Amino acid sequence: MSKSTHLAHRIQNLQPSAIRELLKHSKMPGVISLAGGIPSQELFDKEGLAQATQMVVDKNFNDAFQYGLTEGNVELRQQLVGLCRERGITTNPDQLLITSGSQQALDLLIRALANPGDVFVVERPTYLATLQILSLTEARVQSVGGDEHGMIVDELEALLKTTRIKCVYLVPTFGNPSGTTLSAERREKLVKLAIEHDFIIIEDDPYGAISFTEERQKTLFQVAAEMGNHENVVYTSTFSKILAPGLRVGWVILPEWMKQKVAIVKQATDLHANSFSQSLVAAYLTLGRLNPQIALIRDVYKQKCLSLSRYLQEELGEHISFNQPQGGMFLWAQFRYEFDTTKWLQQTLEKGVVYVPGEFFFSDNADKKTLRFSYATATEEQLYEAVQRLKSAL
């Protein structure tokens, strides 16, 4: 008998992240990667991070290398109150829990909420790692469609007529993988439905600060607060896309009824987030360099996005279509005819370019003619060459 039979049932069918697997190919010599949602390391604020590191060593050495509070570094949580205020969110340090990136926040939240059989609703397509987490909880996953204005909330409303929903998960601003932003009208309707039907919204916001325009949508958390509701929306974000992912520092704003239980789940998981990273981010925020850093990222990513869009339109416009991203790190495309982008990946790898086939972002009814490009890491020259290689692979 295989030893694998000793594994828990929910583990036996767990699939690896397609994106993590594709990263192996992206490390091969000569391969241009448009796959992983990896920030450009050329944009990391080396000077600012070095200053913050020295500040930690000089002033907070013991705290940085000692056990800390499960809820997180107090100074960092105080700093985050101001950062959240800039995003239109009113909170306080006691509502905040520091996590190991927003990925851990999603894991903690879903584990705290999900019973086997509970219905969790995601957008179609949605963030792949959330589907992995949900598979470990044995929750039932249902999906509703999305378009250029984000999740189609009318479909969710129709589903609510027949189904009791525990939670809706979405990336409403510059979504992963779709790159789309939920419209103001749909945000308001979604929050109203959550209040009326008493389900929880997990608002995942890794990319909201990376806007290519001056237009800003209110967070779902803010929309709910303006309706007088502080119970149905949970907000999570991260420094991974705006500072450095290796720090693994994210945060979640929790309603009072969830706060203690989610903290206990974290205690059982890792006691607390990395003390040194928390101290470093807290020190960095005192330097006043984060907003200029975000402005730099926005400008560079905007130019890369426009360049990739232009190359795709010029060279492959008769084959694929896409919505123009207004921020974030991703361009979501689809072939104009029936096509299997998973099978095509073998041919593009031979040409030296990798992307993420779209089918992995669907919990059901996968659209095989879709694919996700990330423009953040590649240089302008590589973006041009990548599209030439894609054209050659056709």
C-alpha cells in the first residue's frame, strides 16, 4: 500500500500552483517570463531599505530579533493607520493584524470562516492561490462571471435567491488575473447585498495603489463604513507589490467579532510575523519614501503596460483581444477563436517565452482560450521580443 494513503483526504488531491511551477521555466537561460506576478527588483528602493535596516540595528535591535506580539509590531500598526487613511479607510491599531504577506491573511481568514460545505463565491476568473486555500477547507466554491467592469454582481444577486452564501472573495481593484476594476455602482450593490444577506466580503487589495490614472475607487471597506456597517467587509493588503515581496509583510483589518479568533489561528500557525521585517517596514515608513516609491512604480509599470498593449495589438491583434489595464501588474487576454493556451505553452516555451494559461484561474467552466501576461518584470526590449516570439509560435 502506498504511504500516500496516510495523507489527509483534503491533501491527496491538492494541486501545485501552476504559476509556481511555471517560474521554474522562467529561470531557464534565454526565456522571457510574462508569467509570475513578480515586482521589478530594479525598482526596489535599495537606499531607503538600507537606511531603514540601519535604523533597526541602531535603535530597535532587541525588538527586531525577539519574539513579538501575534497582532504585530505596535509601531507598524500605528503607521498603517495613516497609510490606510490615505486609502480612505478609517481604522485603529487594535483592528489590525500583521501577517506574512496578504497570502497568509487569506489563509487565516478562510480557515476562520469556512466549514466543510459552506459556499464561498469567487469571480470567474479569480486568484489561483485562493482556490488552493479553499480546497483545503472543503468549502463549496461557486463562481460568478466578470467583465470589463469587474465581478457581475447581478449574477451574484441571482445566485443568492437559491443559495446561502458564507463569503465572497474578490480583488476589486486591478484584479488578478483580470486586471479589471469593479465599478462604483457594483461596489455599492455588492456591499448592500452583503448586509442584506449577511455574508462576508474578503476584499483583497494588493494592487490598488498601482494606478495609472488619478481616478480612485472607494474600497469596499470604505463603502461599507459609509453605510454604517463595520461587520461584513474584511480588508487585506500587503507591502509585497509596493515595497518588496521578500519582506513578507501584509495586514488585515478585522471586525471586532473576528479579531480574537483570527489572532488565535495565527498563534497556532506561526506565533507572529517576522519581527525583523516588521521593524524594518515600520522604520521605512518613518522615512517618508513610500509614496515616492509608489509613484515610481506606477510610472514604470504604466509605460510597460502601454508598450505590451501596443505590441500585442500590432502583432497579434487579429488573434487576441484584451481590456486595457488601468493599473496593477496584469494584462488578461483571450483568443478570438477556440484555442487551448495550455497546450500552446509548450510551443511558446520552445520559442523562449512563458505566460500563465488562463484555465488555472477558474474554479469551474474554465475558458481555455484565455491567458495572463505580467508586464512588471520584463524590460521594454524583452516585452517587444516576447511578443515577436509569441507571434512566431503561432
